[in-house]
Amino acid sequence: MADAAMLAQGAVALVFPVVLVAAAVSDMARYIIPNALPIGLAVAFLPTAALAGLDPAAIGYHALAGLAVLAAGFGLFVLNAMGGGDVKLLAAAAIWTGFETLLPFALLVAIFGGLVAAALLVARRLGRRGADSVRPWLARLLSPRQGVPYGVAIALAGLIIFPRLTVARPLAVLFGLGN
């Protein structure tokens, strides 16, 4: 019975990577992260946390981590350093990481953000010609007038940190991804 409960909790926790991948694909294709994705991610944390047995104080700390990231992200948005969808997605993901894994998650986001930006700079320099005739989304991605689809960096970091999340531990244990 314990394995069934762990599997149920783990299945609900899969919302985290699924939503992050959907957001990354949308951001890369259209430079838009639909509001439903970060909202759904934030809301889905509650049943996942309940199934994981988190007490109200722990859930509150996770929410506080999300609010802290939202406040910092708002500052970056005002400075035009980050898009609104990216800020909302980052804050929703921070609810899942809580303070426990927020720092490694943030560091991974920064590293992947730099790598995505560098890859785009190189691709934009080398591959712009002919992109218009291939795919409109690729032409948009390679346009020097566009920014960086930071949802990709957030998703990559989230996928790496996922097995370390408190609410994902049953899946990690079942599949040998962590302890």
C-alpha cells in the first residue's frame, strides 16, 4: 500500500516537469508563456504537498519562497531584464523548490540562461540566412531583435532539480534517482 501511495504522490508531482517543458516549448516557439502554465503549476503544488505530508508551516515556507522570487523577478521585469512570463514561471517553480533547493535551482537557471543566450548569439550569427524559409518560429528565434526565451533555462534547471524536491522524493526513490 505504501508503494501505491508513493506512486500516486509521484504521479501528481509530475505536473512540475510537464508544465516546465510545455512552458519552454511555448517560449521557444512564440516567446510567450501562457498564464495558465505558471498558475497551474502554483496551484498544483497544494495537492502535491498535501499528498507528500507537508504541514501547513512547510507549505507556507514554500509559498514564501515563491513570493520572494516573484518580488525579485518583478524588479528584473521593471528593469526590462526579464519577461513577465519568465518571472511568473520562475516564481511558480520556486514554490515547488521552497527555500531548501532554491539556491541550487537559481544557480542552474543562471547557468542555463547564459548557455541559452550564448547558443542563440552563435546561432543568430551563423544561421540567420535562410531561416525565414524554413520555419517562422525558427526565424523569430534567430532574429537579433528578439530576446532570450528564458523559459528554456527555467525548464532545464527544473528538470535537473526535480529529483531533489521534497514532493518528488517518492518518485526519486521508486526510480532510483535519489534518496
